[in-house]
Amino acid sequence: MDRYLCEPCGYVYDPKVGDPDHDIPAGTAFEDLPDDWVCPWCGLGKEVFVKE
């Protein structure tokens, strides 16, 4: 699975880790994140992320 970078702040979403602080389990692909999921660091939406 691919990792995705939040270009504005530098946060990297790694599907191997997920986002446990927001109840996203490890193994969740970026494409499978809820539409309303936002970057845990800056709060911007999925549209600002690019594949690493």
C-alpha cells in the first residue's frame, strides 16, 4: 500500500500504521479513508495529499 504526503504540513499517512488517534485501524488504504477524514496535524482534507 502506498503512503501519502500532506503537502502543506508534511504529515505522512502510512496505511501500515493507520490513524489510531482517529479510529482508523492499521491496514486501511488511503483510498478507503472516510471522505470526511482530515490530516491529523493541520486539519486539511484528503485533496491536499499526494502519493509518495
